[in-house]
Amino acid sequence: TPHKTPLSIIFPGEIRSNMSDLQLAEKYLQRYGYLALEQGGDSQVSLRKALSHMQHKLGLKETGDLDQETMDAIRAPRCGVPDIGK
Amino acid sequence: YNTFEGELKWDHNDITYRVLNYSPDLDPEVIDDAFARAFSVWSAVTPLTFTRIYNEVPDIDILFGSDNHGDPYPFDGKDGLLAHAYPPGDGVQGDAHFDDDEFWTLGTGVVVKTSFGNAEGALCHFPFIFEGQSYSTCTTTGRSDGLPWCSTTANYDNDRKYGFCPSELLFTYAGNSDGAPCVFPFVFDGKTFNSCTKEGRSDGYRWCGTTANYDTDGKYGFCPNRDTAVIGGNSQGDPCVFPFTFLERTYHACTSDGRNDRKLWCATTSSYDQDRKWGFCPDQGYSLFLVAAHEFGHALGLEHSDVQDALMYPMYRYVSDFQLHPDDVEGIQYLYGPNPGPHPTAPVSTRKPSSTTLPTTTTKTTTSSTTTPTTTTTPLDPTQDACKVKVFDAIAELQGELHFFKDGLYWKMSAKDKRPPKTPLRITDTWSALPPNIDSAFQDPTSKKIFFFAGRKFWQYTGSSVLGPRSIEKLGVGKDVEGIIGAIPRNNGKVLLFNGEKFWRLDVKTQTVDKGYPRHTDEDFSGVPTDSHDVFLYQGKYYFCQDRFFWRMTWRKQVEKVGYVKYDLLHCP
């Protein structure tokens, strides 16, 4: 019989916590050089710009949005060397 | 393609690398091979050469680590970030790090290399049939000693080909026990352990004592992962335990319940609810070869490419028939130029050497019918050209270089040399007490003393001072033994001395043969010729020479290559 609750638990020792898509995207964009660590001004605009940059660089459809294709790319296995900058 | 800011690149073409540790996911030999193949991806299209070194500081250090692993860029557990590497330069620059929370394979699931058995180290074939039943993992069924085994063909019942799967009961890796198996129970810090443990370590690697008491003996090794070992979680390397309970429900197989990412997991004790010990179940894994080839691209100076099919594209994609993309070729050749093609043979000198006492060439000036003077070179004297020696008297790795002895002369080569040695040296110029024909030599890694054997005599050199000759009878070798034809020194103060069919273990310090010897070579070193005339250790591997050929054996006594002394060791054209 399927369990009713809880559907998802936090497993001990798992390094990545259950982050939201937005948090996951921000972390990704910062880690791989698309978004500066210190955000100033309009962070909404910065995020869209960074997403577009990332989508362009990785050959995805440039929407500037956190669409499914972009989230799949963010969750995909990859090399840890930044795409942009040092 | 992209290069790093400032176009960072190596200022030399002969790149060295060192493997600092291994992942328990794969056999060390499979890992070594994956790295070697990954380097050859780049050497095939550039003038770069890659040489593995063991003790000195290399250009590229390779390591496996988890989470915080000693640099400012921690890994992130299973999946996501797989590896990273630094652009060319000193120190950490040029190094490549692999996340050991990943499941490292060759890209298509667990790779289980067998040991012993009758399959000569072949990989397990899953699934396989044994007594009519199908098995998808290694099994202990049919054995009373608890050793897991597998068939290396689809049907054991028909083919009877099998080998043993990695198990701490069979061997350990790294550590200081030369691959010896775990001894259970063993004592550590006054506590008794009946299985591999992570206690006493901060890196999460599982280890065991290889004697009954680590506290007194200090002997240990790392445990290889079994094929059912979990990845990541908080039980890395421990096997799944079935059935297990989770939220009061019983599970007989891996499950994705409790997760929203569909990843399969299992508990590593019988109750997750009680112990909360878990890990991910083995999946296809990531190809160490493909990831390493990508990381080595960074280590050579390439940044991420924008071309999706290029190797240097940042995201992982498994391909079974890998070929370097033209974008990668263009990028690496922008930095280092193309491969110049087959190495030209060394030009032969037409002048007599002025200083050496051992001329390697002779010249003859003739006059042709048109009276045009021409210079031709006569062939080298076979005794002075290493490439023309059919069988050497002895071969040994001394002071980090491979020495080839023949008729009073010797040639030496370092691992970096890719061309045959030229001018030989006289044995007596270096070791004045030795006769012209020696049978074998070895250097004790601890004391650095060098021993030579000729007939029933042996000499011991410490620097330039010599002891001997003395009779091998003094060592405890029987009177009927005509000589020692080879030696394999070990790091524990022992050396194996060979006389073809038999071998002895000598304690270098006490200079006496251990009890229980001699033993039969073919019983302990199966698959090598018992009439070998040279036996030596080179870069951690055992070499048995017979005629022009050598049999190369791993430390786990598996023959991994049969090659030519002339071409594979001397690099003769």
C-alpha cells in the first residue's frame, strides 16, 4: 500500500538539502560564473540576465526563465570548473 | 573551444602525472587504464606525451575525494558536480580531482573485475546462470568460505568460467599491507571490529586491519567495495541489507520511496527507522574514462567549449564509441600544435666520439665510381647497441632507472625516455667488484643497498663500498642451486629471489631465507614461464622475461600484458 505521509523525507548525511528551484538555480549560476556572489540593485533582472547567459552558453532555448529544460540542465551531471570567469 | 585567460599551457611537452589514490568503486587496474586511455585521447592529436611517475612531484596529480577534499571547492555528494581540474601551472594547478561520492564505472553499470578463479581476471558477466538460477550480482552461493564470486560468461553451468569478486576477505588496496586481506576480528584503539570500518578516518574510506591487532602491528589496507555497495548517503561502501524497514514497511529491494527525485536507495542495516543508515543503490554510474578525458583537457589548458558534442562541453553525456570532436582537436592544437606523426629514428652519428671509451658507431669512407666521396655508417656492434641484444644477462630497476646488463656493459633508461638508450657504460666503471656477466640485481627500497648475483656468488653495494663476493649458500639457498636469475624487492624488507622453477623469500636485514621456502614459481605466479631468465620489478609490476618477450604481472599476480623487451621496454624502432 502506498504511504500517505510523508512523501518526501530529509535523509541524514545528504549534502544537498531540499532546495527550491530558485535557490538551486541561484546556486548554480553563482557556482559556474554566471551570477556575481554579491547581488546589488535589481536581483530579478540580474537573475534573468544570468539565466539567459547560461542558456546561450549551454545551447538551450534562451528564455531567461526557469523553464523545464533549464531546470533539467541545472540538475544534470557536469564538470565543476566554472563556465565563465576564473 | 575556449582557452583559459592568459592562454595557460605547459611549457614542455613531456607531461608527468601521478595517481594519488583510488576509488573503491573500480579495480585499481581499471582506474589506471581509464586514466591512461584518457591521456592518450590528447596525446594522439598533439606532440604531448604523458608519463606516469610514482615518487617525484608530477605536473598533474590525480585524486579521488569527497565533499571537502583539501581545496577550496568542495564536492556536492552524488550526482551534480562530478569532478574538477585546474589549468596548467605549479602546485595544485594542473591537478584533477574526482568526486568519490559518484559511482565510478565505465558508463554502463557496475564493473566487477575478478581475481583468481580460472578466467584470468575477466569481468563478471551479469546476469549469469548458476545451477539453473539467474544471478545479477556476485554471490556466495555454492561456497562455504563466504567469498563472493561470479561467472565471467553468461552461463557458468555450460562454460565453467569464474572468478572471485572484490571483497575484503580476498584483498585490500593501498595502505601498507601489500594487498593482504582483512583479518577479522581486528583490534583498533582497544575496540574489536568484525567488518571494515570508517572509524579513525575523516575521509569516509573503509579500512581494516590486516593482522589481528592494528594497535600493535599498524598494518592496514582499504576495503574494496562489493558490487552491492551503496553510493553516498551516510553509509558509502556498505552493502544494502534486505529486507529493511522504512516507515514501518518492509522492503526487499531498492526503493525511491521517501524521495522526490526518483533515485533508488536502500538501508544498510535491517531498520532504517531505527539506525537511519542508508545510501543510493548502484546505477549506470559515470564513465571515469570520459570524465577524466574532459578534466585532463582542463589540465592541459582548455576551458569549457560551447559546442554540445565536444568533449569539453561542461555537461556529462555517455557515449560508447568516443571520438574526439574536431572542436576539441582544434582547441588543443591551438595550444600545442599537431602530432608530428611517427617518431623519426635517431640520426646515427658519423663521427667517432672523442671522449668516450665505448664508441657506438664506426664510419667508413668509400669512393664511388663517380669519385664522389660518400659516408656510410656500418651497423653498430651488437654488443654495444641495446636494440640488438637478443637476451640480456639481467634487467633491474636501480635508483629509479631500468638497467639492462649484457657482457660487461649496461644501459639505463628512465620512465620518461621514449627512445632506446644510446651509449652503454661498463659495469666495472660503476661497480668495480662485479664480473662481466651478472644474473640478476635488485635494490632494497628501504636501505637503498644494491645486490648483484652471478652464479653462486653475490655482492652487496652501499654507495661505492662493496661487501662480497659471498656464496648464496650463506643466505640459505640450497647447494644444488646454480644461481639467482631474478629478484622482486618488496617494501617490507623482504625480496623474492627466483631461480626459474623455484623462488625464495629473503629477509634483507638478516640475510636469511624465510621458513617455508623455496616455493614453486608456477603455484604462486601462474601464467608466467617457469623458464624465465630474468625476473624484475618495474614501476610496481612484476616482469618475467623469456626469450625476447616479457610477461607483466600485477601485484595481485594477474598477467596483464605479454610484450617485447625490445619494443615495449627499450622503445627500439
